[in-house]
Amino acid sequence: MSYDSIVTEILSMSAEKRWNLLMEIASSLQPATNCSAQNKKRAKRKLGGFEEGFFMADDFDKTPECFKEYL
């Protein structure tokens, strides 16, 4: 179905049907109330983790050859 045909179909609806359609769309966009992300408990953070440090390549700041044409 094309965008124009959808617009034409919506405009041909009565005001009440358009309102109901809008409410249906709006309710489907609302986040779920029982979302698992809200119910998860956060893990306790632990200090440390970088005692050994980390490695960064020697050429970290160099521009890769494939990007030089864009500079």
C-alpha cells in the first residue's frame, strides 16, 4: 500500500474513526508496564578491574590509508 493511498483512506474516514485510529496508534507506542528492563535488579558495581592497565596500539592516532582521501 502506498503512502498516498493510506492518506486518502484516512482522510475518507469519519472524524470518530480517525480519532480511534490515532488512539490505537498512540496506545501501541506506549512502553509496556511490565517491561523486564524495569524489573531487573542492577548488579552491584565492583571497584577496580584495570589493575593491569590496558593496551592501546602504537598507531592509534594515525589516520588509516583508506580514509586519507576524505581529509
